[in-house]
Amino acid sequence: MASGEKLEGKQLKGGSISIRPIPDECWTRVLGNLEATELSTCSVSCLRFSRLSDHPELWQALLRSDFCASLTHRAMLLAWMAMHHHFHPRQLYIFKRREHLLDLEIARADLCQRYEQAREQDRKQRRLRALNYFLVRVIHCLLCISVLASSILLWLKLKDAVTMSYYLIFSPVLGFESVFFIAASMTFLIYFQRSSTGWTFYWNRLQGTVRWFILFTSPCEGFLVLFFAGAALPLLAAALARSRPVIDGRFRHRRREVTATLEEDLPVPWPSLRVLPPFLAVWLGTGCFAFSVLRRRQCSSSCIGSCLFLWCPLAAFSTLLFSRLTVWPWLSPMVMMLPLLLVTCMLILFSSFLTIASFWLGWRGSRDWMEYATTTLLAILAFLLPMLTVEITLVCYLKGACAIHWVFAPWTLWLTGLSFFALYQSCLPLKPNGLGAPHLDRAVA
């Protein structure tokens, strides 16, 4: 030490100096700056610190600093401490800390559970998007490509450019039917498993034609409609394969002329009923759907629209075509094609009215109506007008006014455009489903 420095204390033997002990009030202020764990550690160091660390004010201050996040919490804590005033504040702090740790464990477990649920929901969303992509876009693309391929092969067959059986001609469409029935089997499997928790999510958000049939008919009736509709084409191929080949030189000469007709290209001599099975399949499918609609007595707009613009015209056209091929060969082609022509013209008129009205509303300032008008106009130009052109050329062909290539040329061109559009749509990503689970980050947050 420096020579002039004075210390306050008392002199002991041997020249040592004993410093006066620090008062308890100072040690209390020092211990008030420690955390609960540090204060507990100091309490086991010596008897004096054990006595000082049990001071109620220290633990009350820790209670207020650790468990009071707001004035409301502070008031509740003071009320709780007043209710348990017979306990030492250290015991109250231990109880409060254990309760807090338990709440943290519960919150952590709940957060982990929500995170796992969100991950599982995200996996389900990915599977659902892949399933809907297959049931909608892949099926549409395969349908357009298969019908286009079969149409080209049939065109070449009728022009004597190729010699192959009708089974090979219709093989692309038959392959599509196989894929479609696989997709239908998946839909029916999900329907029958929908009572379980995992499959309810998929069924409520599933898309596609098969689900529509199940919802608006019944599983049994929907299966019968799909079965009869799918059996029509194989039965037609079998009927055409068993039909009498054209061996007359007069027919061969006329097939190369402009005035070739359906009876000379596909002769079906009376009284043979070889063409009855495919027509019977179409009629049975239409009858099953009509019976289901009448049985339910609750028709939606989609049911009424499909009946008026699909099933009824298809049944009427198939009946008239069967009559022309069998018992009524002198039936006028215009009368035979009248159901399809009426439906197409009605759709064109109705869509034109919607387009004009939507453009007028859009011109008045509504952007949504302008987009709707544009979509409706594209539907008229891309679907209805080409369909009407094909139907008119088919009537002319049946009357002998044009050759077969005038029917297949616009039909093939239209199917080519639809195929490219379907391929373009299949390359676009699917829109996220609004009914899905929130994102993982939101769930974790």
C-alpha cells in the first residue's frame, strides 16, 4: 500500500488489517441485480447470503420483472400474490416459473403439431394438384390428340389411301378410353374412401367429369353411363369390321367422284342389324342419365344444360342415323342432322347475345364484363362456328354435293387447333386451390 493511505478498520496482531463488513442493505441492493438462478446459487454459498437471498423484496421484484409484460399482468400478479400472501415470495416464484415452463412446453408442442399439420396439408395440396392435372388437363389433351389421330386414319381409310381394320383406326380413341377408365377408377376409389379423414380432403376438392357424374347421378348410375358411353366405340368398330366390303366396281368408281355418299362408303345392307349394338349403347347411356335426373327431381343448371345440349340431341341424332342406315334409307340428311344443327345454332345465338351484352356493360366501365365478353367471343370463334361448319359440310356430303375430304378437312383442322390449345394449357401451372391449407411459413408464424 501507499505510505499515506489510511484504511478504516482495526489493527490485528502481525500487522494485518481487518476491513469492516459491508452492511446488509448494500448486499441486498447487490443481490437485487441478479437473476433468479444466480440468486439461488448465492444462497448456498454461506449462511449470510442464504439469509439475505430469502428477502421477500428480492423475489417480489423478480416476480414483477419476469412475469409482468403489461400493466394488466402486473395488476393480476399483485392480486394473485395478495391471495397467496401466506406463502413466501420465493415459493410463489418457483410455482410461477414452473407454470411458465409448462406453458412454454405446451405452446412448443402445439406449434410443432401445427407445423406438421401444415406440412401434411401442403403434401396433400401437391398430390391434389397432380391428381387434378391428370384428371382434367391430361385427359383433355389425350382426348383431342386421340380423336384427331382416329379422324385422320378414318379419312385415309375412306379415301382408300390405307388398308387397315377399323380396330386399328379407332385404336387411339380406344387407348384414350383405357386411360379414362383408369382415371374413373381412381375417382370411384376416392369416393368410396371419402368417409375416412385422409380421403375427405381429396374428394371435396377433386375435379373432372367422373366426379360430376357421381355427384349429379349416383355411383351406380354414373358407372353405367360411363360404361355404355365407352362401349359405343368398340361396338361400332366391331360392326364396321363385320360390314360387307365394297367390291362393286361402280361403287369404287363413285367413291372417287364428288358425289360419294355415306351408304356407298359404309354399306350396311338391310335387314342386317349389325350396327344396332353401338346405337343401343348410346341409347342405354342416355336412358340411365335421364332416369337419374328424373329420379332425383333436383336438377342443377349443369344437368339441364347437359340434357338440352348434349344428351337429348345425341339421342335424337343417333336414332335418326340408325333409321337412315336400316329401316329408313330415304330419310333426308337435313332432317337427320337437324338436332345437332338446332343445338349449335341456339348456342351461337345465345353466346352472341351474351357477348354483345357483356361488351356493352364493359364499355360502360366494368372490366370484368369485358373479360367475360372476350372469353365468350373466343368460345364462339374457336368452338361453335367450326362445329357448325363441320355439320353443314356433313349435310352436303350426305346429300352427295361434296366429297368426303370436305368434311374431314375442317374437322381435322379444328381438332388440330384444339390439340395445340390443350397442349398449351397442359404446360401452364395449375392455380392454387382456395380451399387448401395456409403456407408453412404462415402456420409456423
